[in-house]
Amino acid sequence: MTPSQTALTDALVAARRGNRTLDASPWTDALASDTQAYEVQDAVAAALGWFDDQPVPRTWKSGGGSRNATLTHAPLPPLGVRPNSADFSDLVLHTPGIEAEIALRLGQDVTPEQAAQVTHDNATSLIDALTVSVEIVDARWQDLAATHALLRLSDSQVHGALVLGEWVPCTAADLAAIDWAAQRCETKVGNAETVVREGAHPLGDPAWLLPLWLRHITRHGRTAPKSTVVTTGSWVGVLPCRRGDQVTAAFPGIGVVRLSV
């Protein structure tokens, strides 16, 4: 890594260990590419020992604003990945927000050679279940809106925690039968009005990102193991929340997730 990458890694590790945030302005020019941002992601995870027992992390976030955008990916630390009705009051969060999503689960190992051949048309044959998920986004950056996209990416794409609902077994045919353009998402945060969205996935279909995600996670020549999970992007953007808020995200016909921030 470059000296600026190493310094950024050290700063992010110290921020996580000290439960504090960073001013992004001194780091604006620290990264020159998404490749460098991913290298910092990996270095932070290694320093914190997140995946010492996992050659390939088992839970990921992936997504982008549209099919024409560059998708981004980040492995999620196991401590913050919890089942339905989880309570996250034990975690230190700075400016948390809520994203309601669909998560997909691999039904088989996927080698780098297989990942290279996956297309948008056949990727769903690799999935054996889906579920509702909610990500709590949270950054190590003090002014997230003013923070460069590469700095957000280096910080695990500003991940805080994740709750996964009950898994619904599915086949490629089952996924093809879902009318994503008509799928509703109903999200309630605290005392705010329920946010209702229909057909609001930014890629049109959560499974569209699978080929790009699989090639990313196998890029170092490692096989993605069966049961690896990926969350696929928010249907509601980022909804503000406060500590103590009760959150419910429902995708009728798929499932419901509840959590306490």
C-alpha cells in the first residue's frame, strides 16, 4: 500500500477502537482509486481481526445507485450481524441511519472460475434463499455528506450493523416469479410515519448485482463458500434514526424484520 493508504488505515482502526469519528478533509486525496479503497478495507479488517477464521467473509453488502453506476462492495464484521428482533443498544453508533433491503444467500460454493462465467441471466441458479434485512449505516466520518466516495468505501461503505430476517428457501424460478416492479417495502422508524415504496430497488432486481459481486469477492483466487450472504441495496435510501428507536421493515410476501437501534 502507499504511505497515505497506510496512514488512512491506521486512522480508521484507531477511530473504531476509540469509538470516535474523523474529520475527512485531511484525507481527501489519500486514495486514487476504488482498488486502493478496497485495499484499505481489507487492511482495517485484518488489523481488527474481523475475519481471522474466514478466508472469505460470510456476509457482504453490495449495491449502487443504478445499473449504470459502479457497484461497491464491503464485507461486514460478524459481531454486528444479528438475527431478527436484534437489539443493538450495546454498539457505539454515531449518526445511524436505516436501510431496508433484500438479502440473498448462496446455495453452493462458487469458485473464481465459476464467478467469471456468471451472467445476469443465470446468477439466480446459485441462490437458495432470500430474506428481508435492515442495515444500520454509520460512518467513522464526521460530515458524511461532504466525505469523498472513496473514503466512504474504505470505511466498509459506512456500515454499522445488520439484522437478517428468517430465510425463505427459493429457486431461480421462484426469484424470477417475483414482480420486483410491484414489490412493496414498508419501513417504520420510531414514531415517524411508515415509509412505503413500491418497485424502488435501484437496480430493478436485487439479483442483478450477483455477477459483479461474485467476481469481486473471488478476485484474490478464493472460493466463495456456500451460505455466503449479500445484502443488495436500500429500497428507502437512508432513513434517519435515533438511539432507542424501534424499527420494522416489511416486504409483503417475503418477510418482516424488527430491531432496536
